[in-house]
Amino acid sequence: MEVIAAKDYQDMSEKAASLIAEEINKQPAIVLGLATGGTPEGTYQALIREAGSVPLSRLQTFNLDEYAGLPPEHPNSYHFYMKEKLFLPLQLGANQTHLPRGDADDLQKEAGRYENHIQESGGIDLQLLGIGENGHIGFNEPGSSFDSRTHIVELKPSTREANARFFDEKEEVPHHAVTMGIQTIMESRRIMLLASGTRKQEAVTNLLEGKISEDFPASVLQKHPYVTIIADEAALSGV
Ligand code: GLP
């Protein structure tokens, strides 16, 4: 795994955006895997600033996950997050951007449909990832099978707690989500994981130095041939 050390959050975000822009420029068509949470927000802002020099018509995007039960127009849904923070500012067409529907009547079926859609689009060229404090990637919590494809997960209390800051009330955080599986993520041709702040220090140390185990989902990345980790000094301070 290649590690790029950034000074701080801003530097991490700019380095990540440059790398994404470089990848888009390099390929005649590109499928980008996108992440949500606080970590990639700065990267999206930097990407919007660089948008003039990036041929966005080449882009198809697939997000990692969505909360179960939240419709796209819900302000805490990842549909809403992506629309607000990236898709509208970049003026990406609805046919270019994809997320699983958390409000589907049959969530199981929706997970299968989403997985097939990713495969039919040729798979992910560059997958952007954050990391949960407990090592989750997407919403693949500790104990998730390394063979998993897009599926429904029950969120750990610690994950609901960590994400409660985005909701008015802690009780509003959904208990379930639909997420790309570990196998889906691992089939991406390139993976870029971002981490910032002391809150992520332990997870980053584990990711780089821990043993590969389903108890710490991100550790699977040690087996991937092309991973770039962009982390700031605070996140790297335990390594
Ligand atoms: C959520 C998302 C993950 C994200 C993680 C870390 O649970 N499903 O994709 O990486 O949180 O979030 P943050 O970047 O806010 O720390």
C-alpha cells in the first residue's frame, strides 16, 4: 500500500482531488466509486474548484452505501449529501450518478440490482474510501465477510454514535444500511483511502500494521494490488 502523508485536512483533500482529476484525465471513460461522511467533503470541494480542467462527461459514479429507510430527498440520506456536495455543483447528469435506494420496498432486491449495475458498468476504476473508527469501509462492519457483495447490514452502536453528529437526534440514525460488499470494493482497479485527525489514528495504525482479519474490515486492503492511502499527520501519528 502506498502512503501519501499530508500535512493536515486541507492538504489531504487537495492531494486527493488532484489524484482523482489526474485519473479522470487519463482515461476515456471512468467509473468512480464515491464515499460519504465528513472525510471526503474537502476533497469534493477541491474537485469542484478543479472542475474546469476535468472532462466530467467521461464520468460515471457509484456510491458505496445508503441508509435503510431514508428517501433520496431526506437531508440525512447519502443521496442528498452527494447531490448537495458534488453532483449539483459539478452539474453531473442523473444518468451519470448512482446510489442504492435506501427506501426500496424490497431492500434485498435493491442490493442485487445495485451490484449488477456496477458489474454491467464494467466495475469501479477508482474507489474512494473513508474509514470508520472500528475499521469499517462503506458500511461493512467488523465481522463482514470478505466475500460479500452489495448487501444489507445492521449498524454497530459505535457507528450509529459516530454518525449521530450529522442528525438532529441520535435516535434518528437508522439501524440498517445497504452497502457495497468487501468483494465489490476489492474488485475496484484502484482504491484511495482518506483519513484525517487523531480520531482515526488507531484505525490507520491497524490498517497499516495490523493483521488481516474480518474483525477489522479495512485490513483486507493489504491484499489489494493498488491502494493509495492519503492521511494527515494526526491520523499517521501512531505509525
Ligand atoms: C460512514 C460511511 C463511511 C465513512 C465512515 C467514516 O459510516 N458509511 O463510508 O468512511 O462513516 O466517516 P467520517 O469520514 O465522517 O469519519
